[in-house]
Amino acid sequence: DAGVTQSPTHLIKTRGQHVTLRCSPISGHKSVSWYQQVLGQGPQFIFQYYEKEERGRGNFPDRFSARQFPNYSSELNVNALLLGDSALYLCASSLGVTGGVKNQPQHFGDGTRLSIL
Amino acid sequence: AQRVTQPEKLLSVFKGAPVELKCNYSYSGSPELFWYVQYSRQRLQLLLRHISRESIKGFTADLNKGETSFHLKKPFAQEEDSAMYYCALSLKQFYFGTGTSLTVIP
């Protein structure tokens, strides 16, 4: 089992650019969540998708968007990048939607390290 | 407001000593709580969940609804326990604490 895979591992962008991050969930998992982790903080929830539909959104601006594909993989898009978007972006997968199935954990990928210059 | 609070950013203990990593949560209902661990150069991984009431790698965590706490404990710390530990609360989304970096001194 390859686990959750994310690409790319590192990315350097400049302010104002846009970025697309990709995630493949564990086989059989239908839900994908995205988190932002800045240095010294825990992961902050951005989105959750289940069966291609958005099922939760954190407190992030509209510059952040995501989608999920029929094979359950997912993309996170960030437009008009700001210096403050520099962070580790984590993808996590689970069998079902958070709050739907009791006590199911999130399984994390290694993350994409995004640096904004 | 923070849903999950981990008051200690850094914690150092000697090998063989007991260790307790504190976690307090903010939720009035029946919580779903988890501990995650991140070893050096590895991904964030599930350590244990309160519903399982099991011991993983010698760690246990007891839910105390009265104190809204879910502290992680191990009676005898080992060097390989050195890692970053995150407490998490699952509601409609996951809320993570800021983490505690545990160092076990040989």
C-alpha cells in the first residue's frame, strides 16, 4: 500500500502566481482533506471532499479552491499567491467524510513544501 | 477560539522517566479525539484514538470529560519516543493542537 501520495514535494513560486498541488488517496478511501501547516503550528483545515463534492471548508480566502476527481484524487489550487501562503500543504485521506463515520482517522501524505518569494 | 490546546511546545524527559503530554479540548458533546505523532523525516501518523482504549508503543490516553482533557502518557520514556506529538479533535473537520516536541534524553 503506497499510502497517500502528494506531488510535487517542493515548489517555489513568486507572489501573484498560482499553484496546483496534487494528492492521491489510499486505495479505497473516498474522502480527501487538505491542510496548511505553517512553522510552529499544527495542521489547519482547508477543505474536505467526499465523492467529488465539497463537504467542508475552513477559514481560508476564496483564492483557495480544490476539486476531487472520479478516481478520488484531488487538486488544491491557490491563486494570487501571497508571502503568507508559504507553508507545508498536507493531504489526508479517509474512508468516509469526517463526522459521518465515527472515529475514523485521517491518513496523511508527506506534504508539499510551498515557498513564495 | 482554539478547539485544541497543547500548552507545552517543548518537553524534555530522561530515558526511563514517565512522560505526560497535555491536551485540552473545547467541545461540550462527546468528542472524538486522536493523538498523532511525527518522527523525524517521517509523515504525520496516527498514534492512538480514544475510542480504542488501547496502548500503542506503551502510550495511553484517557479522556476526562470533566476536565475536557485527553493527556498522553507513558510510564517509561524511550529515546525512540522523541518526536512531535499532535492532539486532534474530530467534529465536522479535524482540529489540531499546535503540537509538543518531545525529547527523550539518554
